[in-house]
Amino acid sequence: MRNDGELLLSLDLEDPRLDSERGCRYPSRVVFNTEKFLSLLEPLSLKCTFFTVGNIMRNHPELIAKVIAAGHELAWHSDSHRPLNEMSREEFRKDLWIAKDFEQQLGVPILGYRAPIFSLTPESNWAHEELGKAGFIYSSSILPAANPLHGWAGYGPEPRIAAGVVEIPMRPVKLGPWSVPVGGVYFRLLPRGMLFSAVRRSIASGEAIPTYFHPYDFDPDEEYYMHGGVNRNPLLNLLLYWNRRDALSRLKNLTNQSVRVSTYRDFALKVSQRALSPRPGPLL
Ligand SMILES: [Zn+2]
């Protein structure tokens, strides 16, 4: 399937301290960092998808109100950031009901889902069916590559419809012999010029390039502690702190260079409309 070339902007709104044994010794920085991110988007008139964890919705209602008031998309990132491989299907179903409770309370649609740490793999491919039943229209939960944490190498980069739900995998960009997703560590680590020209090339060829960021990606002053979700690997943990000082200016620069920036929901709607539209028949 061909896509209009565009950049899909997202923030995984979570507090990494809660996934770490030692993180809660330090003050929370999630509100400060997210507000900094919101302040970047506002003058640029950019809309972003905020894949948000339930404990943030519960503990920081004022922050969620700001996200909604600014016209961004609110989406679900699980209640407490448990990856799918640690949940049964039944637990996952209940987790999605919590999202629907928030939808009622907040009065805004929550139609998108992202599995923590891109943990939707062949072992949890029942997730799409559960998402569809709960009223979600899309998911962006698959890293279509081999990865030390989670990944589904054979899934492929194209968005497709699974059990009635649009899956938007983390399509990578080509960087010489490598394929890299645009976000997080990769976004901060790789040389800016090389990465940005790879993104521009992909967009010019009609691809939609998903991005992902976290509030901590923009925080050069966070205390050093072992984050959860990195298997206690010191190198992976070090990378989580790498070059955060440069991240906001990189993002501003990239969005200035991109033809179009969209939310995930707007893109998912386009994908499902295309799938529904009848193919033109032969001319008579
Ligand atoms: Zn996350």
C-alpha cells in the first residue's frame, strides 16, 4: 500500500521512574518535560499523538487537560506500562477497559493504542482482535525488526489492517546498509544530517514515517538511574541518556523540513478509508 509522504508525531507519555527499582528516589520530571515538549509544538502549530499510561492520566489530570486543550490526540499506552509478553489475554482485555473508562471521564475519544516497548510480537498477535472489540481503530505496537528487547522481524514496514484494526508498525528509514526507526535513542544518537536526509528521502517517496519520543528524551538534567525495560543492560541504559540536550532542537529542525506532520489517528483513518474505497472498475 502506498502512503502520502508525511511524518507521524508521537510522545509516549509515561514516568520512567515507576518502571525502575531506584527511580522513585528522585523527583518526578514528567510534567516539566512534557510541558517543555508542548511549548515546542504550540508555536509550530504541530499536533501530536500522546500515547499515555493510565497512571499518568490518574496522577496528573492537569497535564492531560493541557494536552487535550491544545488539540492533541490522546491515545492509550496501557495502565501501568506492562509489556504484552507479561500479560495474559484476559489481563490485556481488562487493561483496555480502563482506557474506555478514561474516555468516558475525559469526554475525548481514545482510539489508538501502543504496546509498551513495542512488545506486540507473534506470541501476542491476539492483541488486535481485543483492540477491535474494545473500540480501538488502530495500534502502533510493532517494531518490524530484530531487536534485543522486542521485535517482529517478519511483519514488514507497511501499515495493514489486522482483525479490523489498522496496525502502523515503526517503519524504519534506510541509512546506508542499516534500517533505523525514527525516535528515542536512534533520534538522539545518529548524526543529524544523515538521519534527516534519510527521513526526507522516505517522505519524498510517499512513505509515512512514524516517530516516537518520551518526555525524558528532552531532559538533559535527569538523575542517572537504571531504567526499567532495558534488561539491566548498562550500555542500553547509557544510550537512554545520550545527547538529550540536542533532542528538542533536532525535533524542531526535522519538523521544519518535513512536508507534512500528522497524528497517528488521522493517518489510521486515511489507511482504513483507502482500504474501504472500491477499486475503480474497467472502463466500458
Ligand atoms: Zn512506553
